Amino acid sequence: MPFKEEQIIFLINPSSGKGGYLAIIEAIRQYNAAIDHFITGSKEETRTFLETIDPKYKVVVICGGDGTINSVLKYGIKTGLIFAVLPNGSGNGFARELGYKKDVAFLIDQIKQGRTKEIDVLNVNDTYSCNVAGIGFDSFIAKRFDENSNRGPLTYVRETIKGFINYQGVDAALTLNDTIEKGSYFMICFANTRQFGNNAVIAPHANPQDGLIDVVVIRKFHKVLIPVIMFRLLSRKGKNSRYIRYFKTDKIEIDTNYALFHTDGEPLHKTDNVLNVRISDTIKLIQTQ
């Protein structure tokens, strides 16, 4: 169903990435000054905006990164709104995987054509994830990155390098596909799409429309092997490593004392030992060429 310009509203997070939101507003105005936008200053403002949105709006364009997209997921599920993404974050993993470009005019033209598709949403202890969630090193780094006032890929790389020094690993029991295993792990990733962001592919066979979670299990290894393991992961040759395994499943349970996990790069703390991950719902997105 084609959409009209008056049915579109841009939801802009001015803090995403390195800013640049004023350029987005100017690009919207150049296309059509009558197209609306809303600048959100917090997750609370985002929640209020989506809970009270005027029913004339049918498509919400999320302007930000994976964290901004993550903040609207539960409202997308509950309201039935249709979303599009204008990538403006640090990694933009979800936008890259879905083919979204940082081109306001192109995106509006695509929205007006009205092609949509359903995308899986992960439920992680009653929080949501559309891209990649996890427990272990990635959640450790997500917290360090979240606490850093500087954004962007270079900050992420610096925090990752420093994190290798202090991170100790996760002892856990995993239940998936009717099997249980216990061990010490570097990290356990739950992927809906293939990459963290910046084209760093962690789950090369993930498909956000197959109703399954791609689980990437990386056993704890000696720090001298860090370059080898990272190379195998990011070059998509993890299947050749005895430390890395891939699974597809519709649910997984992690029993561990390690409290920190993340959803789409947003660090969170679980309140008990168990982390439950499953496919819970779908959201509807504008499909681009």
C-alpha cells in the first residue's frame, strides 16, 4: 500500500553517532517542508511520543543507530506502526543488513512506494533485540562504550583493545535444541542479523526473517590467541576453529552468575541467574531496493 508524505514522521535522536541531526532536518525540508519530524531527548520522550502518536502517521522513520532502533521495538510490536531507518549511529548494523542508506530523499521515495516486510524480534528476558544480543565480552564492551562520552568506531576499537586486558570470561550452562552443555566462555551471541555493526559480521548465516536465532558460542581461550580468534570470526572462518560453534534455534537458556548482557549494544543487568532468549514477535519495516 503506497504511503503519502503526510503519513510519514521522522523520529530523530540528536545524540546518536557523532550528531549531524541538523543536516537530516535540512534534507527533510528540502524534500518537502511539510513532512513532520520529532526530536527526542530521552528514552522517556520516545516512549511518550510513540504511546501518544497521532493516528494519521503510518510510518515512523528512526534516525539513529541500533540503540535508537532498540528503544522503539516494543512500541512497534504493540502499535502496529511501520518503521524505516535512516542510519545515523556508530555502527548501524541493523540498517546495513536491511539495506538502508543515509539518504533522506531516497528513503522517502521508497516509503511512498509502500513495500513492507516482517522482521523477527528477539525477546531477551522480556527486553527486545532486532540485531544482535549477547552475554560475555560483547556485553562487557557495550557497557564500557556506553560509559564513554566519545562515540564512533575508533572509540569502540579502543575500548575493545583495553577490554581484552581486564575481561575474565563467563562460566555458564547452555540449554538449546534439547541439549545441555557447561563450560567457560568468551562470549555467547544471539544474532538476528549477521553483524554487530561497521560490517563486523559475527553470524554469517543469520536471517532476520527465518524465525530462528543464530547462536554463536565462543569458548574461553588463552589471550595469546586473541588475534587468531578475532580474525576467524570477522573473516567468517569461525567454523574452522575449535573454539567457535554456530547453532540455529528458536530458543536458548543461559544459566550463569554473570549479570551483564546487552541487546543491540545497550548494556543491561539481569536480576537472576537465567537468561532466556527466544523469537517473540515481528515488526513491519519499509523494504528498500
